[in-house]
Amino acid sequence: MMRKKRKRGGPLACLCSSPVPSPPPPPLESRRPAWTGMGRAAPSCAAAGAEQRRRRPHQPPPALVLLFSLGLLLRTGDCQLQTPCRIQKCTTDFVSLTSHLNSALDGFDLEFCKALRAYSACTYRNSKVCRGNLVYHSAVLGISDLMSQRNCSKDGPTSSTNPEATHDPCNYSGRIGTRELRGREQTPPAELFCGLFGDPHLRTFKDHFQTCKVEGAWPLIDNNYLSVQVTNVPLVPGSSATATNKITIIFKAYQDCTDQKVYQAVTDDLPAAFVDGTTSGGDSDTKSLRIVEKVSGRYVEMHARYIGTTVFVRQVGRYLTLAISMPEELAMAYEESQDLQLCVNGCPSSERIDDSGHLPLPVMGQLLPHAVSAHPRSMYTLESATAKCQEKMLVKDLYFYSCMFDLLTTGDANFTAAAHSALQDVEALHPRKERWHIFPNNGNGGIGKNSKMSVSLGLVCLILVAFL
């Protein structure tokens, strides 16, 4: 029986484990009839499989594919992290918003909290692109700590990084900040300090320390924005030493920020209002000028935002003290006719009791023999005055020796508190910590070379000032 002839390569190819792809159609030349003899042998399954593996590309193991895929994901994450993280811009904006602020001035906390909220909002906007940035996470923690320290609420107004949008003509800090940003400057404006206390001891804008007589009315400050006048009266009969019993302060009218306001304090009358009965100047909402009573009848503060100025007035014992912080450019804005200003130029030489900051303690009895015949004014000795002043002040600077000077002159222990509060005002208002303490020029702490010898002379150690 004759077997039916199978077609070449048909069913045999189906027996292979993997199908062999169909070859491409032969070129036209190969389609011509050709001698095939008995025909081409059908390929075996093993040969067909080898041919298939040879023709298709190599496939990596599954585990390698998985690792490669994870690598692609990580690389994609890297691309996301490379999206600009603008935390540095957030920090720079915060610094520019706060660098001109003065913590001693009224409204500092309000402006600082606004800047903190703006900083926080900026970090939130960058939370996704900065999630792997350590600087970002440090900034977030720092903001949280600062908001807790300053009692800032999370909700509230924020500062604008565009100073033009928040320009306030009645806020000196804001005006200066805008001007500095325009000029690309980052240095905050210079602040000056002046203080008067005790018998009276004057610290000028130049940080010169003087002890003066200046009996009667004298101008401390008289510029285009502010006038301050003090009146001094003798402390003890026959002595050139005086103390302040009256202070008059005039805040001059400025644009639409405030009308002229006058404040006046005298012994036992330290009001918490201007002479017209008001407690503020300018718009009722912004209050570019206001009075804050800290201790009734004893301590008031005046904050003039429109000129960046703060004034402290105290009554200690029977006499008044004053401290003021003011921008240098405003403090020096005056006419030639206004040059008699104790805060600017100090006391006239004829009114000085000290000698270039050196307080003439008991040595004065030797320099001026006629003073020895005067009745002693104090029950303090040099040692007891030193011990009394050390109760309040540990640093032997000129505030310490002013305390001794006043105790030995008057015997009034209230002058210890006056010197101490004057130093506290310096720490609150003076912008440069390294200049808070002023020390005598000589190595004896402001006491004359023969002071210890003078103590042994009895009453001589009690006479401190020149009696005229």
C-alpha cells in the first residue's frame, strides 16, 4: 500500500517545543527552479530550537529585570529630587524681612511673627520637592521653635517678600527696609543710645560717659523730629551736684503719621498720657506713636514707630531718669543753631564734674581744701558704698562707680536703684552688647590714686564733689 507523501516541514515543525518563526520570502532570484535531488532533510527539533535561540535576542533572568526596574524607579525619584528645592530662597526672604527689625522697638513681635508665617508658608509650598533636603527639615523645626518662643499664632497676616506691596510710611523700619532692598544693602540702620540718671550722669550718643552739674533747664535732644529737655535741681545745699526733677519731650508732627505731641513728667507726677490727655498719635489702628505704662506712676515707655524711636522715663526715689534709642540719621538731622544738645555733644567743659570719665571720689577733698569744712552729707563710707552698689551691680563699670559717687554724695540709697535701672535700660535699648559697659580710663576703677589714703582721713572720704 502506497503511503501518502507528507509535505516537507509542515507537521514536523509543530512537534518542536517552540515554534520557529517563518522565514522571510526568498528573493526573486531564488524563486527560479533548481535541482533539489531527493529533497532537503527536515530539521530536527533540537536543531530548530538552537536556530530559534540564535535568532531571537537574549532575555535576562527575572531577578535582574526586577533590580533593573527598581533602579529605574530610584532614578525617577532622583529626577524628582532634582526639581529645584527653593528652601534657600525661603530663608533669604525671611532674613531680608527681619534683618532691619529691632527687638527693642515697639511692634517687633508683630512684624517678626508675620515674617515667620511667611517663612512657614514658603516651606510648605516646597514640602514635596524638598522632602529629602536636610536644610529644609532643619528650617521647619527652627520655624516651629521660633513661633513657640515668640508666641506666634499659626494663623494670621504674613509679610510680603515684595516690600513695595507693604510699604508703610508711618513705620520707620519698613521704610528703611524698602530703601535698603532697592539699594541692595543688607546692613540695618545705625541706632544710637542716650541716657541720663542720678547726679546727673550722662551717656551720649557717642557712648561718652560724663558727670555734669547742668543746673536748670538743658536740651538733651533737639532735632527735626524730636526735642527732649531736662530740668535739674541741686541735690544738697552748697553742692554743685544736681539731679533731674522734670522732663519735657516733644514729638514733632510728621506727615500723616502724627500731630505734635508733648509729654511732661515731674517728680511724683509721671503720667501715662500726653499733655492733651491722649495716649497715642496717628491713626487709631496703626498707632504710630503711643505711650505704654509699665509701672503706675513710676515707669512709662513711649514708642514712636514713624521715627523708629523708643523713650523710657522712670522715677526712682525723688528723681527722674531717661533713656532713648533713635536712628542715627534722624538724631543727626538738625540745624547749626540746634548744636547745644547734651546727647550729641555732651556737657560743656565748664559744667563737667568728672575728668574725662574719671569720677573724683574722696580726692576732691584734697583738691579743694575749702570743701573739707562743709558738713558731711552722707553716712556711707567708701567700703559701705561699695558693698551697697555691689548688691545690684556685679560689674565694676562706670555705672557701678556712679552709684558709689551718688551714695557718698547724698546718702540716698535710691541712687543705687537708679544706676541699676539705667544699666537695664542700656541692655534693653543699646544696639551693641559689647558697648553696654563703659569702664574708667585708669586702672583704679574711677577712683583717684590716693583714694585709700583719703579714706583714712575720716570725713574727707565723704566729700565727693566740688563745692562752689
